[in-house]
Amino acid sequence: MNGLTPQIAALIATTGVAAWMVVAGVHKSALEWRRPRRRCPSCGKHIDGRTCGHHQ
């Protein structure tokens, strides 16, 4: 075993760069961690709880 092969080194470098880009995008507010708000398929209003509640 030679240790670190060029393929493994490239994989580690690519993973590190990708993680750095995600963190940079979050800090610049280009990316968001939170999920988008859900919308009711019937009326289109935002759902805050488990159900819509606007058209019962």
C-alpha cells in the first residue's frame, strides 16, 4: 500500500471545496437551510400548522 492515491486525494479536495462553497453560500444568504413554507393545494394560502384551516 502506497497510502494516498491521486484519486483519493482528488476526492478529498473536491469534497472540501464543495463543503466550503455550501458554507459560503449560506453566509452570503444565497442559500437557506430552512425548508420553504407549505401552501394549501385548494386555496393557495400558507399552512402554519398541520392543516390549512381556512376552508373548513
